[in-house]
Amino acid sequence: MEEIPKPAELAKRGGAWFRSGAVQLHLGVESDFVPAKKAHPGLRCAALDELIKRLEAAGHEVTRGGRFEDGALHAYVNVRSATASS
């Protein structure tokens, strides 16, 4: 996905927007955010192994999850924030 600019009024809030073809992903920032343990978005990736390597190199925890019924590999990612590592 490529990062796309947010409208100026929304950019003040932080976060980032991404696009791949017709699909957009909008991510926001919330200082007291606590992620759910099981509820999560799922995204398909054409190069999962490469993505996992990049995420791990950036210090994020990745757990491989096996295969879905259609044979697609999947993984779970626990993204470490910059403040969590300091």
C-alpha cells in the first residue's frame, strides 16, 4: 500500500491513510488506546513473507498462524509503538 496525504484539516489529528487500487485504509491515533485481544482487521498481502521480514526488522512481534481454508498463509502482528519501546 502507498501512503496518501490526508486532508489538511484531518492531518492535524495524526494518523495516516494508505491506498492500494480502490482500497483505502485510514489509521487514527488515540493516546489512551488499548487494542482488543481478538477483534482485528484482516488484510491480504501478495508477499506475506517479505512483509513479515520488514515488520520483524522494525521490531514488531509477528506470529505465523498457519493456513486458511483456501490455502492462504496468515500471521498476527503486534505493532510496537515508538512510546512502548522507550
